Amino acid sequence: MLVIVLSADDGGKLKTTLKVQWFPQAQFAGFIMAMEKGFYQAEGIEFDLLFSDGSDSPIENIISGEVDFCTAWLSQTIPSKAQGNDLVNICQLLQKSSMMLVAKKSSNIKEPQDMNGRRIGLWSGDFSIQPNAFFEKFGISFEQVPQSYNIHAFLADAWDVTSAMYYNEYHKIIQAGINENELNSFFFSEFDLNFPEDGIYCLKSTLDDNPELCRKMVNASLKGWEYAFQHKDETLQIVMKYCDEYYMQTNIALQSWMLDVIEQSVKYKTGETRSDWGYLKEYDFNKVCEILMNQGLLKQKPIYNEFFPGAQHE
Amino acid sequence: MNNKIKRPILWKLILIIGIPLFVVYSAVLIINYNLSKDAALKQEKAYMVEFIARNAAQLNGQFTQITDLPRGMSNIIQSINDINKEEIYSLLEQNLAGNSFIYGMAVAFEPYAFNKSKKLFAPYVRKGSDQFTHLDLADNSDYTNSDWYSIPKLLKKPYWTEPYFDKDGGNILMCTYSFPLIWDEKFYGIATADVSLVELHSYMQKMQKLTGYSFIISQYGTYVYHPQENTIMKETIFSKAEKYNIPEMREYGRKMLRGLSGVEPFSDPITQAKQWLVFAPISSCSWTFCGVVPESEILKDVNASILKQITLMFFGLIVILLIIIWSAYQITNPIRRLAKMAEKLADGDLDVQMQNIKGRDEIHELSVSFNKMVADLKHYISDLTNATKAREAVESELRIARHIQESLIPRIFPPFPNRSEFKLWAKNIPAKEVAGDFYDFYFVDEENLAIIIADVSGKGVSASLFMAVTKTLIKAKSNVLNEPEKIMQRVNEDLCYENDAVMFVTTFFALLNVKTGLLTYSNAGHNLPYLIKKDGLPEQIENTGGMALGVFEDAVFAAKEITLQEGDTIFLYTDGINEAMDVDYNEFSYKRMEDILKNIQGKMPKKIIEDTLEEVETFTLGAEQSDDITLLVLKYFGI
């Protein structure tokens, strides 16, 4: 199957696909801009960007060979690798976890311990790993309620604490008229629970068979990110165009905020230039493994160098 | 008069009337505008508040009805034991029919709450084109995680959802009102009413329009209704405030969320035009009804009225300007005519007259005065012309008299060119047209030369006539008598006879024997002549003691003799020389005269006379000649 996908067309161009884990938004601005600005084409890649609708798993898609590359979180890929799927991380894009818990000041939750006995909205699956580690760390028992993809229940005070992505839900709360100083925020990254988020993955066989393609793909993607950070207005216009095509219920102010937060995450403890980006830190890798093992989600820790064979870009 | 007038009266009038008027009018206009603007704003704000509140209340009524239905259903379902599926559908249909806003209604039960063998059951009825459609929401998804179910369940109270697109039940953009079925403190499920935002949109479109536009936001600021449909579900009032960077809009939004009403200003992010945001709560759903009105719309009438006033003012000012120009013309025209007349007058036209002087004002007075002045001037000039004519006639007579007088005294110089015994020169300069002085010289016989110099009292015509008489008498007497004292005596007697004018004449008479140089003379009150001996100083000759002729009939005259030597000069003069006055009334004096005579050695009589007159002229420079001047100089050479 791989052979089919990775076949070169008549012009000698490499056809490839990347699937990101959600609908179009500024979270993927770099890939969008790399495509829009022809950076993939310049590397000789005929590129296609695919968006998940949340109901499928891009990791499953690369395992099945439907797509060559995908973006995913360490909390998803490490267990998958341990289960025998031969994934490799070829670029750890986001360095800082945007996941957080938010409480209204009016609910009088100032410290993690204040969450004891409260009703807390949690997302299911991988999104619950960090919160659970957090609650375990502080020995918090609480009433868990399943959280949907909006913040309405939190706004309605149906629960006291909500899960949020700093780049998305947190700002939606602000856009619902609640001021930042009326909220207490708990960033997991500040509680030694920093799970680096979006990274680019492919099968090891893809990397082995076509290292050139991987290198070019990552190169072009990072160029796209660099371009997005340097040309935010243009980027936001294009991102909004993608959002409209996918009937996303979003606005440019939110996407602008998202792009800023994503930029901070890409540059977190790395640097300003794109050659500094994309490295998976062994500490973060170990931390994620440790939490996963604690929660019984991981039995055998993968070897760091096999999981992340090195930066696949210049 | 050709100089251009620098500040015409017209400009002065415009300056003192037009400009203050303009300033006052403008000030009134500005004040009026501000007052009208404030009043219009106040009135319009009140109207907008009322309008928004009324519409909010209307919507609130509609939504209260909507909220009543699920509550009512809850009570009915609770009251019926073992209610069956059909009964619920029928109940839903009945409720649904009554309200146009409601698109669909459901009763969603908690797992196993309706039927112990069926986990989820949520009968749903929605409006079709002409009939109701029955659905079970459980067929499509697990509704228990939906906002409309989970949130009111957790809250244990009714809840209005944010707008959402329902693909399971309604397939439409909607908001759902959820009423929890809590009986005996136990939660059984949710009764819902779906409000179609499409229906709300068409309701809003039909609503009486406010200038500008209106919109509705939800309890969290989400647009529920907005004329730009693409903002619904995407934007909140806060995201717009963020997008356009209008921090105050965020504050207004927060007021709305607190259920407050308000009228607040903001600037349009694109046009920067001032806008007014008016809002009032729709309390039954915690939404807010908002209106946005551009201030320009509010002030449209005020601006139109001000524009009218400005136009009126403009035309008013033009009328006033025309009046000013007309008034200025009324004032300046006669003045200008006067000025032209005066100019003509200055050029000598005495026939000018100000015509058609209307009114009884200062200009009229000035014109009358001018006319009087012209008339007076005319009279004066006429008198002056006559006087001048008369004077010219007299002067003409006098000129003739002078000619006659001049012809009386010897005028041919040198007088005796064939005589070598002496040289003689004389000069008479009258102070007036005719002189009272005279000189004369003539030979009475072969050897004896008569020399006369005389000065008649007074000047002018009478003096000259008296002089003519005297001269004639002297000449007549000297032809028959050869003794000077006797000649004097006889002339005196003749002059005194019937001398009613009481005139007199000082006379020096001498007879010079040109062969011997013997000079016999008799003086009748005249200034004594000087004898300047050759190489000597000037000396007055001795007096003979006689009185001026014409004073006393019986006067006695004597004679004396001197003998002139070769080179001696005798200098005869009238008091016109020694009494000649400069501008400061200083007399020329004998001393100055004698100083001249000290330096005449070697000079001939003509030159002596010229030098003397030159000195006198220099001395009297600038002063009028006060008396006749007569000089006679004789230089004796002998045989």
C-alpha cells in the first residue's frame, strides 16, 4: 500500500498526504500556509492536507496506510508504539501543553485542593490523562461530568471546573463576556505535567524507505509555520477561508488568539528560528511515559531514540 | 482726486454692520445647532429606549409563552399514570400547534425512565410543511450528552441553549428551551421546545424597523439574530469587540449579560462614524434585544434644519449686504458728486451747483453749504475781477505818467559827449510807478551848467505832478535869472501860491562854470552833496541855510561858491540812498555812503553810480524799496 501512495508521478514529484487531528483552524496554520505558499511544491512534493472530523483517528489512518503522515499527541502515539505500531515522531512541533483547567473566581477555587468535591467537566479519552494525573497528584476526589466540545455548561455554572485548551476554549470563555481576571487557571504545564501536543508522525518504514520525503515534508511544514508567524494577518485570512469551507463556528479574533498561543508553544524552550523547532525533549518523553504507566495506559516504555529518531529537518 | 480711496465707506459699513451681524448670526446658529442636537439626541435616545424596550417586551411575551409549554407538559405527564407513547406525541402536537416560533418539541427521558426495557426514549414532534413529523431522538444519538439535556439536568432548572444546528431532530438552526422533569425531587428527563432562528429571523424582518439595525444576543453574548446571518453562531458581541478593538463594546456586552438596559455610544470600526447602541433585556430567555443607530440618522432632521437655516442666513446676509451697498451708495454718491464739483471748482469752474439734493440730512446740509460757498466765491471773484480791472486802468495811467515824467528829465547818457570839461551821470529809480525825486542838468548859457536834484514830499502821482511843476519852474526861472538864490526864491514864491496840497520839495540847485570850475549853489532843505577832491576824502559842502521850497512864501535863500579843481567829483543824492532800509529796518546811513565815496578815485560818474546802487541793493536785499532813489555825479576836468 505504501508503495502505491509513495509512488512518484510522471513529473518525478512525490505524492504525499498529511492528516491533522481536527478541523481547519489556526492550530494547523503552518501546514495550511506551507501548502498555500507552495513550500511543499518547492520541495518537489505533491502535497495533500487532510482534516479529521474528530470521529476518526489519523494514527489509525497512517497505520492503515491511508495517509503517509499525521499529527498527534504523545499521549496517543506512545501507547500505540508500545502496542506494536511502528510509529516514529519526525517533528515535535508543539512543546508546551495548552491543556488546562479553568474555574470561575466566583466558585472560590484558588488552589488545586479547592477542587475537592467539586463537579468537574472532563473530556474523554486522551484528553483525560493529564487531568487525571493532576487530580492524582493533588489527591483530589470530584464529581466527573462528561464535557462536550463547548463551554456552555461551564458558562451556565453546570459545573465548577472545566477542561480547556488555552488556545481555544479558554478564549471562548473570554468571548462569552467573562474577563480574564474573573477566572482562575490551572495550566498542566505548570504542574510538571507538560505533555507536548501536536507532533508529526509516520510509520518507521516510511522514514526508512523515503528519508528524503520525510525531510522535505518537515522542512516545508516548518517553513510554513515560520511564514505563518511572520505574516499573521495574511495567515488568518487564509485560515478563515478554510474554516468557512468547513462551516466552522469560529471567528477571526479567536483564530488570531489561537495562532499566538500556538506560536508560543512552538517556540517554548526552543528558539525563534525554525532550525530550533521540532525536537522532542527526552524529559518530556519520559514524563509522558511515566504518567501513562502510572495510569496503566502503558506497560512497556518505548525507546526514546526509536520513537524520535532525530530531527528530520535542516 | 485721482488717488484711489484706501478705505471706502462701503467697506467700513460692511466691517461695522455686516461682520458683527455675521458673527452674531453664526453664534446663534451654533448655539441653536447644539441645543437642537442635544434635544434631538435626548428625544431620539428616549424613543430608541422605548422602542427597544417595547420590542424586547413583545419578544419576552412570545418567549414566556414558549417556556410555559414544556412546563405545562411536565405537569400533564406527571399527572397521567403510565402515559403511553401516543399520548405523549399527541400532547406534543397540541402544544406545538399553538406557537409559531416553536419548530419542534420533545420529551427526552432519562435512561430507562420511560420504559424499563428501553434505555433511551425521546419522542419528538416537528412541524413539516403541512403536517407533523414524529421522531424518536434516541434513534440517532445519545442525547444525554447534548447541551439541551445535560445542562438543565445538572442545573436542575430550565435552560435556554445557545444557538446550534440540530442535525438529529430539527435539521435547522435553533435554540432549545429545556425544562427538567423533576418530580418528587427525582429527575426523569427533559421537556423541550425548539425555537427556530429562521422563524425568529423572519419575525424580526417583519418588525417595525428602527433606523440602523437591530440584533439579539444570547445570555453569553452569542448572536441569536443579526441581519448579517453569517455572524450567527460564529461571533459573539465580545469577539466583535475584540476583532474591531472596541473595548467599550465589551463593557456594554457585559452589561447586557447582567440583564441591564442602556444607551451607549461607540464608533463604527470601519467608518469611525458615531453610533448609538441601545439595549434592553428579554428576561424570559436572558437574551438582549439591541439596536444600533448611527448618530447621523438621529441628527438628520437637525442637520437638515440647520442647513436650511444656513441657507436662509446666507441669503439674509446677501440681502443685508445689498442694503449696505445701497446705503453706502446713497451716502457716498452725493459726497462723490460734491468731490467732483469741488474738483471742477478747483479747476476754475464757478458755475458748478449741487443739484437734486434730497433729504434733510447732513449731506444735504453740506451740499447747501457748498452751493453757498460757490456763490460767495463767485461774488468774491467777480468783485476781485472788477477791482483788478480798475487797478489795471490806474496802473496803465501811471505807466503813461511815468513815461511822461521820464521824458521830463534828461535821459540821454552820456549827456554832453562833445564837452571835455566834465563827465556827468545820473539815475532816478522811483519807489512807485512815478517818482517824486528828480534831477536835471542843462546849460543856461555857453559856459554855465545848471545841476538840480530835488525830492518832493510824498510819493506817487501827486509828488510827480508837483515835481513836474517844480522842474518846469526851475528851468523857466534859471533861463532868466543867473543867481541860484534868486531862482530858488522865485520858484518858492510860485510853488507856495495856491499850494493847497501843502506839498514841498527839497532842492539843491547849482550853476557850474565849466571853464573856471566855479560852482555857485543854493540849497533848499536838501541833503548836502559831497565834494570829493582829487585824492581826497568825501566832504559835504557847506549849507546855504535855505528851507524846502513850497513851505513859506517869504522864505529867504542864500548862495555859496566853491571852485572845482581838475579831478574833483561832486556827488548829489536824495535821502532814498542814506535812508534805504534792509529787512530789519536798519538804514543804509551816511557812513556806508561815505565809505563808498572814499573809494571812487579814478572812477567815472557812471561807475560811481553803479557801485553805489549795487551796495544799496546788496544792503536792502529782500526788502521793498521804500523811497525814490536819485543820484547825480559830476566829475570835473577843467579846460
